[in-house]
Amino acid sequence: MPQKLLYSLIALALLLAACQPAATPVPPTEPPAVVAPTGDNPCGDQSKLSKELQLYTWVEYIDPALKEQFEKDCGVKVVETNFDSNETLLATLQAGGVGYDIIVPSDYMVQILISEEMLMPLDYSLIPNYKNMGKAHVGQYFDPEQKYIVPYFWGTSGLAVDTNVIPDPEPTWKLVFEAGPEACGKISMLDDERETIGAALMYLGYPINDTDPAHLEAAKQVLIEQGQKCVKAYDSQTNDDLIVQGETVIGHIWTGDAILAGDPATGGREGIVYVIPSEGCTIWQDNMAIPEGAPNVYTAHVFMNYVHDAERAAQNAMFVGYGTPNEAAKAHIDAEMLNDPAIYPPPEVFSQLQWIEDVGDALELYDRVWTEIKAAVGG
């Protein structure tokens, strides 16, 4: 073909192309909106739900009927596994324990898990019942931006006392650290290094998050002497059973366990009361969170929302015996429980409570002290 003709044809093709109407741009495909659960549809998009939800939590910390109802309504079976301390929870995750969809860490452990990048930020649009949370339970020191947790329960760590043996107990840590013959040998302490070392620190007049080695050494000596003479067991899981069965007469214990231990209607026994020591005790908050790598993230969000429906949260609170952070639930909780100062302490008592906080590098010192206590007392 002559070169001149070739150039003419190319020019004509370019001219014709320029005269064509511009192609209409195709908008990018938007991902389908994720369906959030609602009051009328508590299960959200059931096509996105998993068949099972793996829940890693404390013992007896959810009403079994609530799990059964979730399975009936949403078609998801809740598989529950238990841990006995925040440190066990942390060790499980650090050892590569994966497969859990929801974990229930306490306040200071949330802080540690966030710093270790072990928690997944939540999509609160999928948890509309989050609006029910009381202001005192959100934006706390352990998650100030409220990115990772939904409050679950809160309470204190005081003393259960069998008043059939010790009538009119004085509200003080002296009950366990200066025990008389009626109690010595029949005391249980929480099998939890921060709680139990913290109790000894408060008894000595020190703050619960003290990192002074001399103060921790003093607390260690108090606990060794107590453990060798008077402690029957270090127990965080069956300490309520011990006092109900009469094997102990005083138990260092979490609120709800003590309340249930003193209620015959829940398998407890008359005369067991809960005491908050005047020197102060721990205030804690347990929280639902999703660990990094969780396989069923959407289902986990739906479950968190499900249990914080006002009526269901009230049902759960009355079963476990702890304070609920869900303000809307309180309209459905028995007045006797709401007015119980052991569960919802009055302001003057509340002001004496202390949060356990992350002590940073001093945690190694706490670990060593706790190991030495256990070795000395054979616990």
C-alpha cells in the first residue's frame, strides 16, 4: 500500500473516533450493605451467620436459657469454653489459641490485649443495643476511645461470710488476714494474682496497683503467713460451692458468686452475706471483645447485640447475680436486686473502690511474688 494512502486512512480513522460520543463511565460496584440486627430482626442477615459461635468466658457467666434461645432464634449453636483468670486468657491467646469468636476479658486485661494488638475494632453499627450502655461503663481507662469492647457485667471483689458461724462480721480485710479460730483453716482466696495480692496491699494501706518492691514484699509476707495458717483453698471457680457446703466460712469472692451462694433459690444457703471491706476492694468490669483472627466476626457482633436487648440483658443479670451496665435492662430487673447495695453500692462505698490497672513491666514482679507465695504455701 502506498505510504501516502496509509497515512490518509490512519488520519480518517482518528477523525471518526474523535467524533464518537464519549463512553459512559461505569460506576464501581458497591459492596452490598451489611444487614444490622434490629429489634424485629435480632439475627440480622441469617445467610451470613455461622453454624457455631465459639465463646471463651468465665464459669457460669451466661444464662444457659439465653444461649438456647439464641440457637432457636438464629440457628447458631453457642459453644462455651471457660477460663479461670485473665492471665489464663492471655496465655491461651499468646500460645496461639485461635478459633474463639468472643472473649470476655476484664478491664485491665483489655488494656493489655489492646497494647498487644490482639483485639479487633468493633463495628458498632452492627450492635445497635450498644445505646443501652450506661455512661459510667464506656470510655473507661482501658478503652478510652471505646473501639474494642461492649461492657458485659461489673461488680466488686469482697468477702462472702457465713453469718451462722461469724455473726455480725465487721466489713474489713482483717476478717481474712487476722482470722480467729472460728475461721482459720476455713478461708478461700481468689486464685488470681492481681486480686489476691491487691487484697493484701489494701489491708496494708497501699493502693491496689502499687509497684513498690518493698510494698509487694510486705504483701507477699502477709499472704504467706495467711496461706500457711488459715487458707483452705485458692479458688476462683468453686469458691461459692465451698462456702455453701460449709467447707469454708469466709471466701474472697466476686459479687455475683457471693449473692448466689446466699440465695437458697439458686442452690445457696441462708446466712451467707456479701461484705465490701471498708479499706476498699476491687471494682471490675468484664467486657465482650472479638480477638484478632476470629473466624465468625459477623455472628459475634450479632450475638453481642442479642444479649444486650433490654429484657434479655435483665434475664442474664438476674441469673448471674452481677451488676449490669445495660441501663435499659434495669426496668426489667427485680427491685430487690436493684436495691441490693452489695450489687449496686451506694456512692460512699463506691468511692472506696479501686480498678485493677495494667502495671506494665512490674507485672513480672507480681508474677514472681505470686509464684513465691504459691510455693511457700503449697497452693
